[in-house]
Amino acid sequence: MRRYLFILYLIPVIFLSSCVQTQQLEQLGIIASRGVDLTDNNEVEITMAVLQFEADSQDYTKVITGKSHSIKGAVDEADKRSNKTIVGGKLELEIYGKSVAEKGINPYLDTLRRDATIPDTMLLAVSETTGKEIIDTQESGLSTNIGEFLHGLVQTGIQTKLFPSVSLQQLSTIINNEGIDPILPIIGLDEGVPKIKGIALFKNDKLVGEVPIEEEKLFMLIQGTVRGQLFEVQLPTEALSDYIKDESSGDSEENFTTTFLIEHGTGDIKLKNKEKLQFDTNIDIELNLMEISKKYDLEKEKAIQDLEKEVEKEVKKRYEKILKQLKELNSDAFGYGVIYRINNKDGKLTKKEWDKLFPKIESKFTVNVDIIRHGTVNK
């Protein structure tokens, strides 16, 4: 059954890629995912998870590497050492090693954009270390081949609004947009298995920092509408001690954990005072309480109201911390510059101008939380 599905997976590549229409399926190696790194002598090293079909083999993926002074050259060098013809018409994910991302990914994006066989919908990510380490992961702990696994890892993140879209087309648009900087998922290894471990912050096309993956929902809220996503918040025990039921074990923990389902959440940025660079950032969230690590008196209306207030305080604190980091890095991942540019008479703003202004901005965060369900009494 897997073999038939694999054949169906590759047939579109053969028909859609004019350069391989006359080649046999068994002669092709289809790049599914690849890592891009720099060697010590500044060569480009490509590590590719290549899909291939051989009648007598159950192993559909092979990892192939190549080195050269360019992407095309590295792929060509790998092709010469492979018994298959390497084609890129099904490339779904490109992972940049940390050193590559820090130096700048624009040259590699330009190469992708110029290749008519590369789909605009392909996804992009950054490795915690090197792209090779991620692509070359042993498959013993995986239920599928590494190429499919990695693409599914990032694609699932987008579908569940783990972070904003990270396709080639969308990232290229953001990089060239004055007033906003891109973010990408950071992939690392957890006990040998690839895992999304953070959010990469860019200044233009260069990696300048990162934030924990736990802040994913905050990025999504500030940029649009979020529904049906789990949201975990740590709250201070002392602030809500009046509603925490006594436990015989005696609990001295400073914080306790609450887990919510975001029923509906939106974010909105407004320019309050252009001359003083003051913004208002409003976040509205309707939550369904799914889990709480303390015995909490959910039957009292005041207990729910105070719980909402503490969630608001915590979310506001997290936003303020992220904005402080963004200003220090001069990376406008929230897109304040877009709002500033819209409010210019000519609607124009250069990157150089915003580079000077962004570290000076101030934003008042207003977070409104409404716990509409909590498992005991619906409001």
C-alpha cells in the first residue's frame, strides 16, 4: 500500500517538470527537504533528503550531500555522485543552518525564486545548529521518512497556527516590506528526533535572536485571529490564594499552571502619537479553562474575575518582555512599522528610517480576557 501511495506522490512531479517528462521513475531522485550550511572554507554544503523508487527496496529516502560555492553547484556536485538524476520539483522544505541564517538568507531565497521548478509554497525553517544535523537524523525513532517527517512538522505548525506562514513567497514579501521583519521556526533535536524548539527573529534577512516556542500564540494573536488553540499561562499562587483550596500536603509553590483553549482571540495595533512614537496594542481573548494545577474555587464569580485579571497581567508582562527584546535587536517582528507607514501622508517608509525609529517606540498593551467556560458553571 505504501508503495502505491509513493508512486501517486511522485507522478505529478514527472508530468509537471518538463525536464524529466521522458525519464523513468526509477531513474529519479526527488528532493523533498534539504539543509543549507556553510563549511569552514565558506563553501555551501547541501544535505538533501531525496525520495527515490526502486522496485526491490522498501527504503524510499536517501540522504545525499554536495559542496560547492553555490546552491546550484552543490546540487550538481551531489547529482554527479548519485545513481539517480536529482530533481527539485517537489522540494517542500529548506532548513538553514544557524551560521547561514546569521550571515543572511537572501542569496538563497533569490536562488529559489529564480528556479521555476521550485514551488512558491515550499516552507522555510532554521536549524538550532546545522541543517545537515536535522536532515541526517537517523530514522529509527520516526514512523515515516525524514523528508516527509520534517515537512509535516512545519506544515502542521502552520495549519494549527503555530506561527505565521513561512512559505517562500510570503517570507520573500515580508523581507522586502518596510516596517516588519520575518520570523521562522527553529528546529532542533530532542532525543534524536526533530522538534520545533523556538521562533527565530530576523533583522531583514539575518538571524539576530530567538524567543521560546511557548510564545507562539502571542505572535499569532497580535497578527490576526486565533481560534481553537491551547494556551498555557503560569499564574502567581499568592495573588489567588483566597480561592485556592487548602491542600493537606502544604503547597509553597510560587506559581501554578493554567491551560486554556482559545475560543476566539484577536490583536490590534494603533498609532496613538506619531511624533512621540506611541502605540496602543490591544489583545482580546475568549478562553475556555481546560486544566488547572491547583484546587481552585471555580464556583465563585469573583474567583473567575480575579483569575481573568491575573491572566491579563501575565499576558501583558510577556508581551512587554518580547517587545523589549525586539527593540534591543531592532527586529520589528510585530509589524509596528507597517502601522507607522500607513499613517504617513505618502504611505512611504524606508528601512533605514525605521531602523532609527523602532528602538524608540513605546506601546501600551491592553489585554482583555474573558473566561467563557471553566467546566463547572458556564458564564
